[in-house]
Amino acid sequence: MNANIETTHRSYILITPAKNEELNIEKLIFSVMNQTLKPLLWLIIDDGSTDSTPEIIHKAELEHEWVTSITLNEKPRDVHKHYVEICNNGFRNIIDIAASRGLDFNYIGVVDADIILENTFFENLITEFEKNSSLGIASGAVTYIDENGNEEIEYVKNDEPVGAMRLWNIECFNETNGYYSSYAPDSVSNVLALLNGWEVKLFYHIKAIHLRKTRTAEGVYNGYKLMAVSDYYRNYHPLFLILKSLSILIKRPLIGISYIHGLIYCISNHIEKIDDVGVKNYYYTKTLSDIKKIVFYSKSVSLGETN
């Protein structure tokens, strides 16, 4: 296979949403610039930043022709539905830009602004796609560096791809329309892929450092309150929600209270559940199955990590 064909076959485009990330985004930019397999095109979406994020992005644009950006009007930080709007806006724009430049690609991805990628991150992910033609979505593992400088890996139940840095096979992306407008868009996109016959996978040997702990961008309390809203919205079985509340409450009382606060908010405000019937039935059936495992088999089920 000649170099040009191989490059096209392994080509990907990438988006990054960013809001007030001056402390982190230079580290991400450096790690993308040092990828052994660089994106054909990278679109950074500045979500109305009020710090020096726009200047940092502009500098990267001037230095690399395959980096571009768009700027949105300032809005409050929101890691759920507004995040989906930003990403889908970015996906539409980057696909149009790629078409205008005559770029062909097999994969499309998203990486958050508070991530540092290992140099072989995307090359290794694409290698996994090449091994398995049924793989629709893949991500690496989220790692953190603790106060002692030790690496800590965030393990995810069912090894499903996380949202902070992932790739879609473009066919899977087109079939599932990217991110569904919902809470927990990464989890919902995984389910949509599964329902369309694709496989989804997180690969622990492919690593990226997350500079913020999951669910801490809006504070830990609000993060777990929003987790409850997400679980309710995706149609978790009511008994599972109760058991999960109790589990978190016993282990971490303040966090448990925030989770219960989120459920009360949903009930009192008559929050509508996801309108995709397939996804709704998937989560109801899945959490009902987890309840049966707890009741009838007494297996240890990590209630805090269901996706």
C-alpha cells in the first residue's frame, strides 16, 4: 500500500469545545501537535471565552494550516445540553470545511480542552478500528495524576467509550447523527451505536490525562446533582434510582444528598425523559437487569458507574 492511500485510509478530523481554558488548552494543543498521526483538520470551538483562550487558539491557527476555529456568543458553562449543541455545531462546521478543502476521512472525533493525549493516542485508536470492522466508537482511558504524582485510571463499567476523547467510524457517526441532544450525550451515543449494530469499546492501554476530575467542572455537588438528572432523563428504572441514591448516600453522604436533590428536582419540575424509544427501553431494561442481579444473585454492582 502506498503512503498516500494509507494516509487517506487512516485520516480523521477532530473538534474541541473550549470555554475559559487558558490554563489547559496549550497543553492539549502541544499534545495534538505531537501526535504520531495528526488530524487532517482540527476545529476548536471557542464558546465565548472571557480569558486568554481565544488568543491561544489564534496562535495555533497561525502556526498550523490544519487548525481552524469558530467563536460563539458567551453563555454560562453547561456540560450537558449546551455542550451537545456546541459539539454538533462543530461537527457540522468541520464536515463542511473538510468538504470545501477536498479532504477525505474515515474517522471523526472530539477531545475536550482539559485533556493531554499520549503521542500515539489517535494512531493506536485507529489501529483498533482496523482490527475490528464492527467497531463504531472507541476511546482511550481517562487517567489523573494525584498529589503524589501517581497515575490513577478511571475505570468505566462495561468498558464503554468516554466522551472526553473519542473517535467514531464515520459510517457509525452518519447512522447515529453524532451527539443526540440529551444529558450524558456520550453514553446515549454509545447506546445508539449498539442499537444500530455497532460495537463500542474503551481501550485501557491507550491513555489520556484529564486535568479535571469527571463531574467537577461545575463543582462536585452540582456534578452529582446533574448525574441524577441524566439518569432520570435516560429512563433508569425507579427502583434502581432509589438503590443508587442509597448506595451513594452510605458511601459519601454529601454526594448522596446532591444526587437525591437532582432526582427531587426532576420529579418536582416534571422533567421529560428522552424521546428516543429505543434508548429509553435500553436503559430501563438494563437497570432492571442490574436490580435482578442485586436481588437474586447478590452480585456486587457498582451503582455509581452505570452508563
